Amino acid sequence: MAKFEETKEASLSYREVEVVIDDERFVRNEAKEYAADDHYINPEGNNFSTQFMARLLENRNSLLQDLMQAMKQNDIAMLKEDITVYTGISGIVMLYRKICNEGENTLKLNEISIQYLNAACENERFYSKLKSRPTFLCGIAGPLALKAVIGSKLPASAEVTNGVSAKSCVKTLLEILPAILNGSSLPNELLYGRAGYLYALLYVKKHANENISTCISDDSIADLTVAIINEGIQYAKQTKRPVPMWWEWHGKEYIGAAHGISGILFMLLCAEKYISKELLTSHIKPTLDYFVNLQYPSGNFPSSITNKAMPTNDKLIHWCHGAPGAIHLLLKASEIWPDENIYLNRSKQCGQVIWNRGLLKKGYGLCHGVSGNTYAFIALWKATNDPQYLYKAGVFAEWCFDYGKRGCHTPDRPLSLFEGVAGVIYLLSDLLQNSSVAEFPAFQGL
């Protein structure tokens, strides 16, 4: 593990630019490196130990009980104010659906999930933002896609009884496609833009039954990917970038998963089968390779760049900005181009900086907290079968057991999936159920 000087700041040279590393943002990781006899992992190195699984279950159940008690007091306000997956009621639905996979005493959670989604999809305030904010995480597309998938798996009688029409949800979802293809003011990033709408379509295509998934045509997804690519081509030409595609958001060229390049490229790679081999080779891969070269020597990635100067801010180790989001793109690229070792090697460098500086004082959440950083180790473990990464995921997950007791920042939405305690519970549930298929929620290789 990297050692830092006993000062507030350390520096290193990055292409002849001094890069400041601010260690006031993280708690120093005092955990030892992985050893084969470690109590976190079973002797075979292919799962957590029985002892650690018991602790996972105990702490998950404690946090879940607290959340459900708080939801009884806050769900009405949340249904009125925030229906989104990111910080609102639909994120709670995603968590409840995750727990329902465990099969015991989940009927009530199913009923609550449907009630929440029905109310969310009828929220007129958010329907008014249908075209301006069409994404899975931060818009109406999230609850619509979730409701479509849940409804598609209900018997016809239950679908009517519960007021869930999967086909009507998909119909509404697709009605905004023309505006998304042609809207010049719409960004392309994941949280608020085209990449976030692309995820909604891919999610339904993957998880709904065949009668519903086929309502979303291959051409619709292909047209959307072309729109994102064309926007990238246009911006790259305007800015005279030495790369086929590039994108900006609010006047800045963000690199991270939430608002930037790694999130957009990841979604395009998730839609690989809808993209021509020519575009994949001539535009996506060269842009990906340009992105790879932005990695800091530490293994982290900058949060944003400009044409005029190289980035000088090696601070943020978040899913939204930095290595914890970039790692998912690199591992997806490694799947598509397995003969090119650079993507897997660079993802391992991401893993090292997350291990060094990923216990964040920012908090425990998925977007910019320790839970989101834990998923980076799970992704590396799944790609490499190297038990050191499962061990590291255990260390970070254990850190979250003491939720609210480590002096971290209190999130604005303390119950939410991407900022609050629901994200921690989702992570612990994922690890309990099957670590080998655990994936960062709403940012998955579909």
C-alpha cells in the first residue's frame, strides 16, 4: 500500500505538471494486504468466509430495519418531492427488489414497491420534465423502466389488480425517443442525458419478459447510440480534439461516470451489439484509448480536462469522478478486446489507488462514498478471480458496518440509494446473495 508523508499534501509529477494529492479527503487505510489465511475469505478464495457472511447479514439487517422504520415517516414526502432512482423513491424500490431476491417474507416489499412506482409514475410534476430529464437515474425513465420490468413478470390478473401496465410504461418511455434523438439542448451524459436514457432502454430489454422487451426495437437503441456518437463527433471537430469523439457538460469536459466521458463510453460499450463494427473500430475504440492515456500515475483519473492545460487535480476517488467509475469502463473494454492487456492492467491501477485512498470522509454512499468504491473491487475480482480483490471488497464493506459512526459527511438525502443508507444496504445485500454476480446498481454491463 502506498505511503504518504505526514503532511496534508503530497505531490507527484504528471507529464511535467505538479499534481496535488489531498489526503484530507480520505481515511488512511491501515488494513494489511491480502493473505491466504485471512478471515474475510473462505479457504478456497472464491467467496467470503462463513464468519464474515454472518456479520454481513447482521449489519445489513440492522441497517435495513432502521431504513424501513424511517421510510414509514418519509415515504409520502419522498413520493411528492423526489421520484428518482438516484435520490428518491425509485431508488428505494430498487433496493426492495434486490432484497426480494432472497425469497423470504418479501411479499410485503413487493406490494410496497408497486405502490411506490404507481405513485411515482403518476407524479404530474415529474411528467412535466419528461423530455428535459429523461434518464434512468435522475428522471421519469427510471420509475417507468422499473415498473415495466416488474409488470412484465406479473400474471395478467395480478398486473390488472396492481394497476401495473408494462406495455403502457414502455409506450410512454418510447414516446420521448424522437425528442431525445433530435433535441440539441439535451446533454449526452449519464445522469441527465442521452446515455442515461440509453440505460433505461437496455434495462428493459435485458430484464423484462419477451413480450415487453421486444416492444423496444433494436433500431430504436441503434438510433440512440448513433445520436450520442454524432454529438461526440461534432464536439470533437468544434474543439479540434485529436480524437474522433468527445463530449462536454455545462461547458466542462468531465471525465467521470456521472457526467462525463467514462459514463458515456461505458453505456456505448454496453450497447455494443447495436453499433456497427465500423463505428466501434473507427470512433469508439480510439476515443477509449485517448481516455486511457489520461490516467494519473497514481491510477486515478481527473474529474475534468480542458484543451488548454493538462489536469492537475488528483483528488476525487468517487464513482462519479475518478477511478471507481472508470474501472467499470476499463473492465468492459477488456471483455470486448481481451487480447489488449492495457485495459485490464489500467483497471488494476485503478484498484490500487482506490485501496490507498478510497475510504472516503465524504461518506458511505454509492455515488461518492465507500459503497461505490467497494464495487470496484468486486468488479476486479469477477474479472480476474484474484481473491485479493474479494478481500479488499470485504475490508471496505466492513468499514460501512459502522454507518454514521465515523464522522463522515451527512448526505443531503440520507435515505437514498446513491447518496444515503439505501446504497450501503444494497451493497451488503449484493454481497450476501452472490458476490460473483454483484454489480453496481444502474451501472451494469447489460
